[in-house]
Amino acid sequence: MDVEALSVAAVETAIAVCSRLKTYLAKNDKTPFTDGHIDIYRDERQTKENWSGRVSVQVKGRRDKRTRKEVVSWPISRVDAAAYLRDSGVLYFYVSVHPVTGKTTVYYANLNPFLLADQLERTDETASTISVGLRPLPKSPEAIERILGVALVTRDQHPGAGIDEALFERANEITLHSVEAPDFEKPTKINLDAGDVAVVLTTSGGMKVPISGYLEITPPHYQPHLAEGSIASGGVVYAEVYRQFLDPDTVRLTLGPCISIDLSRDADQLMINAHLELHGTLNQRVAALKFMRSLSNTGLASIKGVESRLGTTSNPRLGRELEDVLTPLEELAALFDRLGVNSDLVDIDGLDRKQLASLGALHRAIVLGEELSLEPQGPGLLRQDLGEYSLMLLIQPGNNPGYWRVVDALAPGLQFRMWAHGDDGPASAFPVTIYDCIEPSEVAGVLNLHLDSLVESYATLADWPETTFGRANLFLLELIAAADARVDRKAELLDAASRLNTWLIDSEGPEDIHLVNQWQIAHRQQTLQVEDLDEIRALRQRVRRRRSDRVQRLLEVSLSLLLQDRSEVVFLTERLPGDELTDLKRWPIWSLHRGEVQDGANS
């Protein structure tokens, strides 16, 4: 039995039914590495004009009683593999010949350059062979022609050339060549270094570049996309619901950062699997727990305004467990709401047990009005830490000995007045707002500032203009500095500073310092207009004509900072007395020189 002749004949017979292919294989061939080639044509008219290209072929035959239907692992000489790589790959055929009947079964592998380079690199250098996977050659002429088509495309692969990522920015199209059509209805990961696929990137200039690696294809319906309508339960409405398939039978509805629902079908029954992960903001957690509590207790939800049953039965036990988690979070939300705290700023996971216990006590004191038994410390201000933030509270004597009332120190309309005095004692005392009692370094961190009531607090002391306006201006500067320090509070702090500055202008007129503050606030809000810059230049010209004194010098530098006139700023600051330069560097206007504030001029 001539195994080699039978093997070559089997390959030729398989190829002969393909109208666009022509084999040129030699029997008993002594040519190194390959046994011939197969020519590929664009149609059945196998003319020179229709010739597409040529694929090198190697045929190996062995006596074998087994007929394998799956992939066969086959050893190839490392020397041969390196030669195939230099020759731009080879279409490798292994033919199993039954030793008795002579029946043949043909297997193949497209040993393209990417595959060969990868196998040679991953195989130990001391190994004399590499292992490749062979698959049964299909009977269909169309399938065989696709195999040859992919093999022809992969001959342009050059593993050593690499690929510049910039080419993807210039890509005009990406073409996938595959022996078998991928299922684009589900997520697919394709090994581009395997023999049965090839991807070619075509740039806008017409350059064709073979791509190696892996190609992941995710169908649009497997990616989150905004669904129509809303879902509600327990008074919680999720207006933006994102829908995506997890597999052909399972859909995930993501309601928010804490909660999602998987819906699937088991026969004719709708199955629900809800996922609850307590992360995100306090309000997001409370909403998710309320939704899940209601769903657990009733099994019902409103979908697009229509009440629907999700799941077969309610689960009151789970509802009670959720209630135990929800109650302290609702109390915390009620406390923050009463204090005017933006709870989105608070890292709930960062609060330790002691802080949570203290917040629970504050809920009883401030929301429920209970008096607390505290360690003796007398009335006064109390700071409650919230991670990197804090609350400013006031302790007052309670109705019973040893008990104290804890109130929001900055609550609007709080009926008390604070006084301050200088070194000469109470005789020179003057009223101040609670804002004046906050240390400048703490302004950015106090969450219960009630900034909507800021102007009113100072306006109630307008009959003490000698101290009130100056104090208001100092706190305004502290607000600006706090906005520079806390990006997450920048908008609210600058808005409050702007309102307070407007009140000062209305009260005292457009004094130079108020105009500078107005402009530096606008600079940070990026609302500074060209007209504002013209006014700044005009004021700087007038200031330069004034007699030189401390106010004149610092004002000129401040205006130059607003104009971003860096060379002038350097010139002026080099001539400032040391104490004046020290003061200037403590003011928020100096941040414009350090580059800590983005240029806010608009044309």
C-alpha cells in the first residue's frame, strides 16, 4: 500500500470538487518542506486574469486505524516550522490511511506566520518539535474554498513587524476573514493567531495591515443601553434603567449603582435574581434598600407604569433583614437632611463604629429632640468628625442636670448672638456671626454651613458696620480659599462667596477690594469676560497714579495677577516689603500666580 500516493490523491480529490481551486502536488516528492501548492482563482474560469494567489502545501500520510472527528494534536519538526515561517506559512494536510481498507481521512491546519511564530516562541528551545492542532477537512467545496481564502490572506502576515497603535486611528475599515461565520449574536472572543481566521486593517491611505492577538466582539444587546420606561417599587422610582443580555435567556436590568435585577425564563416561568451591593452614596443605598424591601415583601414592581409581579412569591423574612440594614441609614439620611448636609460628599464606608454611634446619638438629639447625657464639658461649640469632613454643633444646657441639648450651630434663625472683643476687654465687644467662629482651615470641611443663609447672618449685624463688613470680607476670602482646596465643593463655595460679595458691594459700594474679589471669583468660575479684563486694566492704571502705600502696592499686584501678567507680578513682588509679600501669599489671589486655578477668561 502506497500511503504517500493515497494521501496526495485524497487531498487532490477533496480539492478537485472546488471550482476555484487548482492543485499542483507531486507524488514521491523530494522537495524540502513542501509538496507543491494550490492556486486560487476569483471564479470558476481558472484563467490568468482571475488568478488570486498561491498557497504552499505540505501533505503527510500515516497508517492509522482510528478515525478522529475532533481536533488532532500533531507534532511538526521545529526546523520545518521555522522554514514554513520564512516561507509565509503553509497549508498542512495530514491524511490518516486505514492499513487494511485504504480508507483515507484528511485533516488540515493553516500554519500561518502568526501561529508559527507564537508556537515557536512558547515551545521550549530544546524541544525538537512543536505541536499544532489539526481539524477534519470539510466535505463542502464552499468550506474548503474558505479555508484556502483565509490561508491566502494570512501569507501577508509578518510577526516581526509589529503594529503601530496609531494605525487604528487612521483605520478606514477592519475586515474579518473566517472559515466559519462567527456568531455575532453573542459575545465572541477570536484568536487572530489561529489558522482559521484573519483580520486585516485598511488605513485611509489604502495600506493593509494584518492584525494579531485577540478580537473581542460584543453585540450591542449585550452592552448596557438605556431601556424605555421606569421601574418603581416601595415609592422608589428608577427612571433610568439600563438593559443588557448576559446570555440568550437572561437579561440584566441595572437600576442604579447599588442594585440590578436578572430576569430569565425557566420553561414558562419568569425567574428573578436581584443583586444588592451597598456602595455609592447614602441616598443611593437608602433608595436601593427601600426598593428591595418592597420587592421582597410584595413581589411587585411597577414597570412602565404597569404593576407587574417579579418572582413567584414574596419574602417577608428577607424584607425584615433589609429593614434592619435600612433603618440606621434612614436615620443618618434624616440627620443630614436636617443639617443641610450634602450626603453625596460623605464616604459612608469610611466612617468607623464610634463615628456611626455618635451620628446615631445626634439623630436622637437633633431630629427627635432628645437631650443627651454627655461627659461634663459645659456649653459651647462641638465638632463631629465625618472622615475628612465635619459637623459644627452647639451644646446647650438641658432641662435636667447632666443632660444637654445638641443643636445645629449654623441653623438659620437660631436665637442667640455671639460677641467678640479685643485686647481691651468686654468694653469693646461687638457681635459676630457663627461663621466668624470657624477656623479658616476648617471652612472647607464643615458640611452644615447653610450657605443659603450666609448673607442674612451678616445682614442682621449691619448696624455694626465697623466690624461686620470687615468680618464678612474675611470670611469671603476663606470661602474662596476653601473652594480652591475642595474641588468637590467648589461650585457651592464660590456661589456663596459671590452672593456675600454682592451684598458687600450693595452695602459699601464698589470699593476696590470688592471688585478684586468679584473678579477673582469670576476667574475661578471661568465667567470672566473681556469687558472685565478691560475694567481690570483701567483700575490698575488708576492705582498706579496713587501715592504708594501698602494698599496701593498689594492692589496693583492683585490686579496684575488677575490679568495673568506674570512678568509684571514678578517685577512688583520683588519690590514688596517682606511682611507685605508674606500677607499676599496667604491670600487666595496668590493661587492665580501659583497656577493652582485655571485661567477663567472668556472671549
